[in-house]
Amino acid sequence: MELVLEYVIRGIADVFTTSSGAFDWMPLVMVVAGLFIGIIVGATPGLNGPFAMALSLPVLIWVFGVSDDALLPILGFLIGLMKGATVGGAVPAILFNTPGTPDAYLTTLDGHPMAAKGEGPKALKVAHISSVCGDTFSDMALFLTAPVLAVLIESVLDLPEKAALIILSLSFMAAVAGNSPIKGLTVGVLGMLLALMGTTLSGNGPRMTFGIAELGNGLPLSSAILGVLIVGEVFLGIEEAARERLSKDGPKSAPALGDNHFRWADFKRIFPNILSSSVIGTAIGALPGIGTTLAATLGYDFAKRTSKTPEKFGTGIPEGVAATEAANSSVSGANLIPVMSLGIPGNFAAVFIILAVESVGDFTLGPHVFRFTEIKEIEGYGTIINKDLVVAFAMFTLMVIANVCNWTLGGVVMRSLGVLARVPKSIMLPVVLLITLTAVYAQDGGFIAIWVVMIFGLIGYTLRRLDISILPFVIGFLLSPRLEELVRGGYSASGGDPLFLLKSPIALAFLVASVLIVYFATRKAS
Amino acid sequence: MRLFIPVIAALALLAGPAHAEWAPKGPIKFWIGFGAGGGTDTQARALAEELEALKGWRIIPENKAGGGGAVMAAQLKNEPADGQTLGLAINTTFDFATIGNENISIDDFTYITMTAGSQMAVLARADSGWKSLDDMVKAAKSGTKIVWANWGNQVQAGAEMVARHYGIEVNHLRGKGGKSAINALVAKDANVGWGGGVQGPLVAAGELVILASAEPKPLVQAPDQPTLIDLGVMETGLGFQFVLAGPKGMSADARDTIAAAIHEVLKNPESKTAKFVTKQYPPGPLMTAGDALTAQLKKNLESNKELVKLVK
Amino acid sequence: MDAKRPTTAKAPDPWDIGFGVIVLAVSLLAIFVWFPADIKGGFFNTTPFGKIEPGDAFFPVLLAAALAVLSAIQLTISFIKGSPAPSAGSEGRLTRSNFRFLFIFFSICMAGLGIMFVLGPGIVWLMRELGLTDATYRHLTDTAPYKYIGYVVGGFLMTVTLITWTEGRVRPAGIVAVLSVLVVAIVVFDVLLTNVLLPPNAEF
């Protein structure tokens, strides 16, 4: 127990000190900056959290480099961004009836009628309180669950089980998004295949590179992922903008304001909804592949069904706003549970956290993070310590700092954004493309990165147009090298048994579950 | 007309005083054959910075990881041989990875200088109670499961050679980079591990013990322990040296000027590079350069070819 | 959902079938043509010590085989049960207007990136031909103004063309936005960060 405490203290201290022991205010500043920018991003129609995370990552790497000291400022900014965007998303939904993200659509149901009644500021206060409550709840769940789950997994799962678990998560992601689970799984495998280009473990030279020496170490990871997730979206956005040639209706003039005080009685009134939605959102968030939209839907439905006056939902009552905002905000913390305990990201925001961790410092995510190694000081070498665990606790500290800022200052920032002018997409998206191309060029060293971004952007665009979920593609691409190691290692360790994956009861159960998930999802779809 | 072109002025400034020493005509791309954050990377970036300060050459370091330096080498060989693209890797990149490789051969490069060399050791935790390789073998034979941490094929093969020599079973644990093996050992994921030099302070502090040297000579860190060659386990050592190379056909002038500049940095005990090298890769900098270096790499290549034949 | 599109399409959709056929073809091509030519290690690998372990081709072949199986299942389902209906708001295909967009979009991007790549070296080449300099572009990749020419002109033309195309008119706001982004990019990446190069300078 003392050791746990020692690690927690070192984790907290890590946020405020550099590796050489000097006081470091950078992570703190970056969390706050990330949070505020995140709220602005969330409040801007057409922008969202993962988008901003993707764009800022290469810039952050330029600014801070890739040393161990760079990790916390970068993670801090990304975490702040993630949290801020969740809160900020309610602003356009409530004030302009234009949800920036799909999950904010449900916020418009009661939020906009409230604004129309002149209770806009109050609706924003309700949204803010519910959102930070949900977020904090979710973080608590993460802090408590992830270490326990990780320790459990490390002790129970061996190579074949871990391999099967990755397959199960991919199947799950394929099943919950897009119109065809089989196609989702197909692109997941396709993503895996592309990730195998270049590197080999055997020393026989690079494979699958078409003789291109620049691909010798594989497709540049961040260029590929930025391409599919962000540039594909930019293509789509530019096409849409070109088609619409911009609709010109600005925000309508605000109605006269009514009573906008948020009282203790109001909080007591919405508290049950916040609580139930937080639980729902956290549970949904912990599963890979299901996003905030489902959490918001379930949270809203639950509040409506358990309400004594369900008919009032949709007419502009605080309960409706609270139920959706608490639910979609409580997804983000819990989303990190599979990331931190398994190394498997469940949504886009988590993908960028993983990407940051992969590119910066020598920290890796996964169940090994929560191993409590005995701490010893060695003259001239440094300290023997599980650094990953210290970083994990530092990350938790950053999340708590972000929450505190969110509680205290977030609401003020959020309410001041009602005047935020609409940034025209037709200018923003091409500029975003230019920045992205410049960024990957510098980060991944050359035009090869630009070609990769454009080609993967085309893949992302096509998959979206074909109505195929891109999440399995991205996750497959990310996890493929690990899965290969697990499969190769598991096969060797079994003494060359081709059925090694089926010999372990747990692995078998995972595989059967993946087949069943895809089977039932396919039946439901057709 | 020419005088109005700022470039020419800048170039004239770069060329500096009148004596006709070679100087690059533009920025030097300094490629690093390994990933960010490792021993090669740290060394290369310190060197680039101090070289830039010393000579006023513009040097831009860039990581090109993969294949133990071979991915970088495959790109380096296609660059112009004007001294504006250099690559830092290790000797095995050129004298081992080139065997049977269609992309690169030993003659594709101009070898400039060595910077440092490994202190390759077989390591165990002090709390294992083992004092020599024999103790480890005894433990293995009485049922202790041996997990041996490594970072690449060559050293894994070395562990396999030890296992075959003594007739014991060894499980391999592969990590990324030299420090990962030490970490695995310290975290008790493995009970034996390779160390390339980073182990020094841990050995000095009594955390780890060196069971044997995998260099041709006993190690500075444990002069009393035998080498694997003495023990009859292998014919050549597993140690490596850092080698700076350029594409083939660089002028001797360019090659020697760059080597001399690097030696000047390495010989200054106050320089960051020299400090790092001395701490990480004792006893200190290695400065075999030019033709002597080329000859040594070619000799290594021949004996490595023999080794590959022997093993097959 | 559009009333014209039934929720369960009974007829196999050509895009659905096409996707399956292409994936199937690609996976077979990979196993029988691409991998044998482009993976040097085998499916299995005998270590120098006689142990047989999975080689470099092991996992790629497994994955390609999985792709083939998955696409075969998908095709079978589509032929028997019909193609699944696309989700609300999606066509589930690339329409003719999508193709037209992609063509114009990529033409603009390729032209911009092309200019970015060749303009600097081109100007230096011309100057050398005219006897104004004896340097090559490789010597000047860290010398203003040459190192900025390609990036600024190519980047400006590409971005402004895209904005003008989407808006259907030239607006000063767009031009100002692009210019300020270019200036910021140069300040951040060239002036403040000394160890990176702007495109296309790492290429020469």
C-alpha cells in the first residue's frame, strides 16, 4: 500500500517537475490551454474534439519534441482538448439549434426550446454542470477500474488470450457501426495488412514495400492515421461546402432573457438524471467502439422513461439537457479504460492519445503499466522504477487538473462563446489541409508522408461514402504489429500447434463471442 | 550582377577563411539509423549540435529507424556523395546486415569514422546469487526457467549459442532497444539479459552482475569475468561499434575533414558527446577512421560470412 | 430515410458486390503474386538452431486469407439475402458527382504539390543556365528565399484555388487567411524549430 502511495505521489510530482528535477509549469499550462481551446473547438459548429486533437498533435511534437519530458505537456493538452470539446459541444446545440456533433443533437431537443424561452444562459449552466459531473464520475471510474482490470488481465491472459481479445474488440467495433459488420471487419483486416508493410522481426529486410526504400520502416504511422480520420473528413467537408456554396442564415436574434438563475433546487431536480446518465455513459464508454451518440440516446431515453412527466421532455426542461450532457461527457474518461488496461483504443479521441504516446518518449500503454515495481535509487543511473506507472498517475493528475479548471472556469468560458461567429468551412478546411500536409512532411520526413496522407485520406473518404465504419480500419492498423507478435509468439510457445488459439478456453470463448457478435449484427442489419 | 545574389554572399561566409579546407556547400542532413530516444539518437543529436557549433556547418538530424540501421542505409546509398548527407548506424549495419541483402552492400558507402563501441555483457540480477555463467547453467539444469532479454536477431542468436553450448533451454524476450533488456531484467520479466553498455552504473551499484563478456576482450566494467570466446561458446564477439558513413564516392578531402571535426568534438572531455559516450560506452570514444575503418569492416564482413555459413 | 430507398434492399447492390469482388481479388492477388515477390522471409522460418517458427509471410498470409474468407461470406450473404440498406443520410456508394469532385479536388492538390516540388529547383536551374549562380538547389535548401519559394507559391495556389472553387468566388478573406497561415507556418517551423525543413527541402 505504501508503494502504491509512493507511485501516486511521484505521479503527481511528475506533472510539476522536469526529468532533471526543476519545477515545470508546462504541463499545467498546456492542460488549461487545451481545455479552453477545446471548449472553443466544441462550440464551433463543424469542429470536434478528435479533429482538433489530430491537428494539434504534429504541432505539439514540433514544439516539444519527442523526449520523455515532452510527453506530459502533449498529453495534457490533448486531455484538456478532449474534455473541453465535450463541454463546448452544447453551446451551438442550445443557442443555435445546430449540433456540432451527432451526440449533441439530443441536447438540442430540450436545450434549444429553453433558449427560445429566454433561458439560454440557464440551459448552458445546466449543460455545464451535468457535463462536468458526468466527466468527473467517469474519471473516477477510470482511476479505480483501470489498475484493477490491468492487474487482473496480466495475471489471467497469456499470448493467445491477448490475441483473441484484440480480435474480439475489432469484431465488436465492426458490429456497432456502419451498415455491414462483415465489411467493417473486412476493412479492419485490410488496415492490419497495410500496417505490416516494411518492418520484419526476422532481419530478412523490409517486406511488402514495392521496393520503395522510404517505406523500409513501414507506412508512417501518424500520416496514415491522420489521413484516414481527418483528411478523409476534410475531403468530405470540402465537397459538402462546394455543393452548398454556404447557406447564409446566421444565428437568429436572441429572445428576451427570463429567469436564468441556477439554484440549489435546480441542481437537486436534475441530480438523479445526472447520476443515471453518468452511469450509463461510463458503462458505454468502457466498451470499445461505441460512441457518445448511443450514450446520449440511452441516457435521454432512461431519463424520459423514469420521469413522472415524460410528456414534458422535448419542450425545454433542464432534465433533458442534463440527461444527454452527463451521458455524452461521461464517455470520455471511461473510454480510456480499455486503452490503459489493454492498450486497445475504443474511439477516435483514444486513438490520438495512443498516437501521442507512441510518438513521444518511451512510454507505452497496456496492462504492464500497472505493475508496482519496487523503487530503488542507483547512483549514476537514476531510479529503478516502473516509469510507465508514474506517467499513468501523472496522466490521472492531469485529468483531475482539467476537471478542476472545468468546474471553476469552464462554465464562464462556455457562456462567453455565444457570440462566436461562424467560421466559414470553405476557408477553414483547405487551410486545415495545408497545415496537415506541412505537419506530416516535417514530422515523417518527406513527400512520402504527403502521399500517404492523401492516399489514406482517399481511403477514409471512400469508406465513409460506402457507409463502412472506419474505426475498425484505424484500430486494425494500430494494433496489427502487436497482434502479429502475439500470434507469432503464441504459435511458437505452443510448440507449433496450428490450433493454439483454440486450445485456451478463454481465447476460445473470446473467438466464439466475436463470431456471434458479427453474426447477430449481420442478421439485424439485413 | 552576381554580387547582388545573397546566396553567393552567404556561401562565401560559410566557406570562411582563405585556407582551402573542405566545407559542405549547403545544409548537412544527418540521418540516424535508429529511433528517437535511444543511445544512437542521443549521441547523434549531441554530436550534430556540437559539430554545428564547432564548424558553423548547418546540420539537421533526422531519425530513419528500422532493420538495425539498414532502412537508413538503403536510402543513404542513393544520396549524392557530396558530404551533405551522412548516416550514423552501427558496424553490423554494414558488415552483417549486408550479407545476402539485395538492397545494400559494403561497397555502397564511404566510411568516415567510428565514434564509440559497446561493452556487451551477459547480465543477471545480483539477487539471483549467480556469480558466473556456470551458476546460471546449474540453476537452469535444476529447473529454473531462463528468460533471456534481447533486442535483435544477432544477440538472440548469441543467447541461443550459449544455450546450445551448455545444453539448456532458453526462452527469449524481445524488446526495443538496448535499454529495454535492462528494464526487463530489473523488472524481473527476465532473469538473464544482454547489455550493450548502459548497464555500467547498475553493475557498479551492485544491482546487476556481469556473468561474461561478449566482446573479444574482458569488459572494463568486470575485468575478471571471462569472455564467451574464452569459454568456447562462440568464435567472434557480439559487440558493436557506432559508424558514421556517407554514400560511396565521397572525396577523401570531405571524408577526412568530417572525421577530423568529429574527433575534435570527441577528444574534448567537456563536450556533451564525449561525456555521454564515456558514460554509456566505456572506456570512451573510438576514433578508427577512413581507410583503416573500411578495412576493418571488410575484415569483419568476411568473418561474419564464415559465421553465417557455419551456423547454416 | 428516403422513401424511394427501401429499408431492406432485396436486389444485390452493385457497389456491395463490387466491394466484395475487389477485396476477394486483391486478397488472392496478395497471396499468390504480391507476397511471394515482396516478402523475403518464408511462411515458416527455420532458425539457425533448427527451431521452426512463423516467418515474415506468416501473418500477412493469414490476414489475406481472412480477407478472402470475409469477402466470400459477404458476397454470399448479399447474393442470398440482398445487400444491406445504407444507414440514414448515406448513399452507400460513390455517385457520379462524388467522382467529379474527387477528380477536380485531386487535380488541384496535385498541381499545387507539383509546383511546390519543382518551383525552387526550377528557378535555381534557370539561374544557373543564365550564369547567375553556380549553386544547385541542394546547396540552397536552407537559404532564403529559395527554401520558401516552392512552399509559399505551391501552398498558396493550392489552398486559394480550393477556397475559390468551394465558394464560387474570390474573397479577400480567404487570401488573407491563407497568407497568414503560411507566414505562421514559416515562423513556427523554419524560424523557431531549427531541426525540421519545410516541404520540399528534405527531398534534395
